[in-house]
Amino acid sequence: MGEELKDKPIFITGTARSGISVIGGILHLCGAWGGEFVAKDKHSSRGIFENAEIRESIVRPFLKGIKADSLGQSPLPNITVCRELANKICDSWHRRVERVLRGQGYNGGLWFFASSLSCLVWPLWAKAFPDAQWIIVRRKDEDIVQSCMKTGFMRAHKKEEDWQEWINVHKERFKEMIGAGLNVWQIWPQEIIRGKLGGLHDMVDELGLQWDKMRIADFIAPILWKKGVFKVSE
């Protein structure tokens, strides 16, 4: 499958507005290589830990090519189409991703790509990188709905029930990924918001990264203060 990258990639995904960037930022602090990230904006003061070039030059053009919304809102990708294309273009997808990473300075070590879009086209990523480690970031449905209703760029739906249907599609993709035998971690950032990092610590160790409690505590401190939590435990 073309020239292989040196290590297993880590794909961080989940429903948008679930905290994917928080997990991406933490893995970045723990030593995972992510390349050149999307610039910060008002919706993510800590940063958006998503590789900008992979998103803009590979993922979004693919979505447009299959008549899906490039923001992952509506219409969502047809998973049957993704399955069919996965076998045909997985080699070229792998090579294009590697070309981007090498161009950004990657020369070995664990690397990650964090994007809500990945779960929507998961057969393609899974076929191109069969040894990938996946992190599905989870959040309560009602919290995601309320976040979508309040976030300006989440424009596809106006009603809560329509956002719930959108969430349900993502949850179906999660089931498929687990059922397909992918190496999947599921993590709920509300535990982090409560200051409890034990499960996150275990995941970081399992992934082969270096736990850095102090840097992580500084990174999530604004979240903890906003939520009324003032200390971080192991």
C-alpha cells in the first residue's frame, strides 16, 4: 500500500461539538505529531488541533465529490458509497496523506489526525490505514444539541429534533466502527471537565505517549474554571 508511515496513526473523531479539539490538544502535548493545525477562532480559544491541509486538500474535496456537505452537516456522506470507494482509492488516499505530512516536516513518531469528519467516512480511513488507533470522543446527546443550536457555523438545522437525528447517524457510524473490529477507544471529556484524568492517563499510556500532567492541567484550566472545577486529579 505505497510507502508506509513509520508508526500507527491515531484518528480522533466523534460528533462535532463533542470536544475533539480538547483531546487532540492533549495528545499533542503528550508528544503526538499533528502537523500544521487549523488556526484558532472564537469557537475554540485553545486551538483547533486538526491538520488544515489534510482537511482542505483531501477530506473536504472528497466530500464534495460524493455530493456530501464538506462541513459534515447536511447532507451527510452515504456510507455505502464510502465503502465502495474505499477499496478503489485507499492506496492513493494513503499516499496523499503521507505527502502532506512529509511536506509539513513529519519524519517519524506517532502522528494523529483529529476531525469529526473521519467517522462519517470511516471505511476509507480504515482501509488506507488498517493499523490505526481510533479515539471516539463522546458527549451527551442533549449537550451536543444545545451546542449546535448556539454555534453560528452549525447552520444545517434549526430544530433540536433535526440535530438529534444528525447525532443518531454519527452514533450508527460508531457502532459500525466497533463492529468492524477497529482498535477503538471511547472517551467522554466531561470526566476531564470534572478534573478526573485517570481514564485519559490510561489511554495516553496505552497509545505509547508521554503523560505530562502539568501541561495538561494548564491546557484544560480555562475549562475547569468555567465549569467551577478547580483542581485536577490523576
